[in-house]
Amino acid sequence: MFKSRRGYGLSVPAAALAALFAVAAIGPASAQERKSIRWATSSVDSYGYKVAAAMVKIAEEALGGQYTITVNPYPSTTGAMKAAMDGTGEIGYTADVGMTQLYAGEGGFKNYTPAKSKLVHAWYAYPMESFMATSAKEAGKYKCWGDFSGKPVFFTTAGFMNWLNFQRIYKTLGYQFKHVQIDAKSNSDALQAGTISGSVAYTTAGRSLAPYWKETEVRMDVKVINPCPEEVSKLKAAGLAVVDVDPKNAFSKDVGVRQIQSVPILFAYNVRADMPEDVVYKLLSSFYKNRDSLAKSDPGFTPMAQDFIGMQVQGINANPDIPVHAGMAKFLKEHKAWNDKWKIAK
């Protein structure tokens, strides 16, 4: 293979041969040395999976090609959190309400002990807004969220953060939470058949509708049922926000209300404290640098692009007693946004 080439009349020197073999050997070795980051998300039909899959290229470039990042979907957000904490993932999809339940040992985290360690604050990416909807033909039966109390409802997939959010909502309002678990892709069929009375929908940043809901509204007419004024008052008195979403930004058809009233949550991709500081710092710095292009690629990133630093502060303040990853602390200190009352994870 390395004999003299015609037109040159010279053999390849032994030293050059050795160099060629050395270079050839470096390639496979470098590939083997690339470290792995497993990004645990919710199911493939969820917004959390869609966004994570789109972020891989930016993340790998931010880490200088030293890491191979794979997106691994799980049946629920709670499952994704546990995967990261048990060591079968490094980044875990979560939300402020999920982090609250994790550290309180409630809900899906009751009697749960991580095989590795708990998630800590690392990156808050976008808000989601949870609300209630039903089929247009049955909408006349429902005037308030209380009308769904004790009735079969698909509150999004069990373990999803919007599912946890409505558990929190129902607990606040004193309603009976009767969840019916279905495949998200059968949402339209279940509503039309009457298997479920209502179904919780959600938007990201008041715009991006969950993929399975986009399919639902194509297949049938739906109506949004807003909470009644007294329900809104109770929610706000309990410290929960109630925000308006323009239905024209989310749905392609009329859903029966001028403004959708929803209860928001803040989503994150958090990590364990043992993730190297420079990895989290480089990821945050890259996402910050690319925030405007991210918002152009998906409107769900618009709030983050408008106030990236503020969103990180908001995410920590939702659970200020939970430790902050050292890489996030470094990033926030660099941007003069660190609060000395917060704890750095060790």
C-alpha cells in the first residue's frame, strides 16, 4: 500500500510510515475516549423530547467534541428524573413542581432513594402553561374546573410535570383527582368516545402546543374550559400564578374562549452534583450565546431568549433551599446574578 507512487519515483520513508500509522491509531482512540452524556427526557411525543433532540448539536459543539450526547426518552418526566439520579442518565428532564416533590419526598418520590444522588439546579429552559379542555360536543356540561372533579380525566401522562401541576391544582381547590391513563396519541379517540370527560392540554411559552394536542385538534373540535373566578382566587391565594394564553397562538381553530387561563410551571434539564463544573458552565454559556437563534427555531424559547438570566434566577427561587450546581453558580456569578443565600451543591 505504501510503495512508491508513479510519477514520484521515491519510496515512503520508514519514519513517514510510522507517523502515518500513529495518526491512524489516534482516530479510533479519540473516538473511544469521547465521554458519554445521556439526556433523559419524557416520551418521544412530548415537547421535552423534541427540544432536547434539537439541542444536541449545540451541546456537543459547546463541549468541544469531547462528549457524545444521546437523548433517551422515558415514559414520564418522573421516570427521566429517576434515570438521571439512578445513574442511567446524566441530564434529567424536570420542572419546578417536580423538584419540589423530589426534595419533599412526595408523590412519585415517596420512599425513593436515588442510587447516585438527587438532581440540583442546572438549567431552566422554558415555561409551560397547563389548562383544561374537552370535546366541543360535550363542552356545555362544564363551566368550571370543579365540574371535572371526580370525573375521568387524562391529566397528561402520569408522572409528567403537567400531571403533577394539576395534582397541585386539585389539592389546592379540594377536588377529586380521577386520572385515566391512556396513550397520548389516543387523546382524540378517548375524548370522542367519552372514555375521558376532559383532557389537560399545555403550551410552551404560551405558543407551542404539545405534539399530540396538535394532532387532536386536527381530528376533532375541542373547547377550553377556564377556571371560574372563585377558583382563580383560591389558586392565587395559595401562591399559584394564573396566566392568560392567547388561543390563536396555540390552536389553529376556535376553542371557545378569548383567553385561555392556565397555571404555569417552569421546565428544566437538571443534573446531579457530580457532573463536572466546566460541563454545566460551558452548556449554559453556549445556550446563552445561542438564545436568539434558539427562539427563532422554536417559539417556546422566546421567554428564555428575552431574559435568560432571569429565568435561571426564577427557577432557583421556586425552590431556593435546593442546591445549585457549581457550573450554574459560576455562570450566574459571572453575570452578577448570584444570591449568596443560595447553596452550591457539593
